[in-house]
Amino acid sequence: FFRRYLHLSGMTGTGTEVRGELGSVYGLAIVPIPTNHPSRRQWCPDRIFETMGEKWAAIGQRIADLHRQGVPILLGTRSVAASEIASQHLAALGLEHDVLNAKQDGAEAAIVARAGAVGGITIATNMAGRGTDIKLDQAVIDRGGLHVILSEHHEAGRIDRQLAGRCARQGDPGCFEAILSLEDALLEPYRGGLLDWLLLASTRPGTAFGARARYWFMRWAQMRTEFSQSRIRKRLLRMDQQMGDVLSFSGRPE
């Protein structure tokens, strides 16, 4: 539908990595625009655990530690169901929090407004609250800003970076880290055979390449998924163009 418009443009903080697809599908070039203020975002190393239980225990401990310091936390989840599971884990630890997903659309503005308060804990899906600046109290800025935790990689790396972009906006300080597990859904389609053996080897005590191997397994799975989905979209575009040729008597499709 977008290709039917006479004039088409847009803005995104993660367009550079898909410039090829935007060019081939929409005929649009990517023009980078410098940030209004220098970025002060800090990136923490990924932490990848063997099981889902270990991951949620680590996330809970990390949030509890930051909460005691008065640092506000935004926990990013992949789906509404995952946000509710995260909420159950935090509730079991006695950590008060807000959940921002498709079920709270009426209260979204109020939840986002509270997300930058001292000691605030917010769980959000990748869609909820996007494009909204989380305003920080001065006391929060003095504590290093909003701390964003990614609980699971998305199928596209640019969605992960959109979550990271919710902290350290407009020159504010902020921090981003990912706490993951080898049981996350991203790896599910690639289980079996050599990959399972390598994953098992990376978890053995004393394995020198363990942490690095787990990181590259995650990146490989994400990149392969991105490639697969891009191929599907290209195939769909070709089918659309072929259908337009077949039905050319109805006029130019765009």
C-alpha cells in the first residue's frame, strides 16, 4: 500500500541496516541525521544462561539490586505473554512494577510517565510505548539514568536496538544490557545435531570459549532469521509484481 503514494518518507533510528530493502522495495534512500545531543548510552555485555529458570533468576536479582539503588528499570519482553510471565516473576520477589502491553492502551501515557521515576520498574513489550520519551527526574539522572534490560532477542536485531533506544534519549544518561538463555525461542528452530552439541559444550565448566560461543550462537540465529524473513518478503514482492503484470488490464498497480 505504501508504494501507491506519490510521496513517501519516514524516520527511524534503525534504518541503516535495512537500507538495501528500503531501496529495492520503495525506491527510498537512507539519509543519516546526526543526533541532537551526543549519546551517553552505556552498553553492558550480554549475559547468557543455560536455562530459562536461571535467566529469570538473574533478571530478578539484577532488577532488585538496581531498585535498591533507586535506578528506574525498563524490562523489555518479546510478547504480551512474556510480559505477563515476567510480571509473575517480579511479583514473586515482592517487586512492585507496571506492565505496559497491548492490554493497557488506555493507561499507557500514565505508565510511561512513571517509568522514569526513582526506583520505578516497568515491563514493556516491543510495541507498547514506542516513540515516547521517558522523562527522567533529576535524581534519576544523577543515578545514571534509565536502565533497560532485554529479556529475549527479537527476530530482528533492529527491534532490539529500538528497545535500547528507549534509554539515553536527548543526551540523557542510560544503560542497556541483555540477559538471555539458551532456551529462548530464537534458538528453537535451529535445535538438533551439531548446534545442540556446540551449545552443550559451551555450558561445560571450564570451557574457555563458553560465553563467547553462546554470544555468537545467538547472533548467528538472529542473523539467519533476519535473512529468512527478508527472503520471504522479497518473494512476496515478486509475486505482487507478477500479479500486477497478469492483471495489467486494470491499470498500473502503483
